[in-house]
Amino acid sequence: MLEINKIADPPFQKLILIGEVDASTSIQLDQMMEEVTSEGLVLIDCTHLAYISSAGLGVFNAYFQDAEGSGNKLVLYGLSEKIKSVFELVGLDQFLSIAENEDEAKKLINESSV
């Protein structure tokens, strides 16, 4: 099960992911990512993300690539060691913007916008 909360925190849009992203819930994540990535600066809080499958990794990879091409910015933060190791295992930590916490994520997104 996945719960996604969307919060406006101008100039950012923040998504809070709670639960698991698997093959069935990745569709929900894909729909929300499509909605927010057109809105500019997006912070994705993974503090309460317990599991992510390859389908979820694919969603993040696709939207990060799209954001680069459109000038939008996305940053993931709050990944547990378990989730972070999944990103590292497949090499996505080399391509995606990942921060330790929300403050670092905001700094990272602002630095990349300059």
C-alpha cells in the first residue's frame, strides 16, 4: 500500500511517500509524478518509504530524465539505508538528486536552479 501526500510549500511542491512502491502502486506514483513535475521544483520525502521495487525505480528514473530536459528540478530525500542501498545497487544514486534531509534537498534544488 502506498499513500502519497502532496503539499504546496512555495516555491516547492512536496510529495510525501508513505508505505511501499511496488508494481501495483507504481501506477499511483507515476500519476502523481506526472502531475507535479510540470510544476517546477519538486521535493520527494522518502522518510516513510518502506520498500521500492524496480517498477518504482523506473518511475523515478523516467521523471528525473524528463525534468532535466524541461528545466524542472526534482530531489529525493530522507531515504532509509535500505532504500538508499537499492538506489546504489542499480546505480541510480549517480543520476538522481538525493539529499539526506529536507533542508539539504532545498539547498540542492536551489543551487541547481542558479
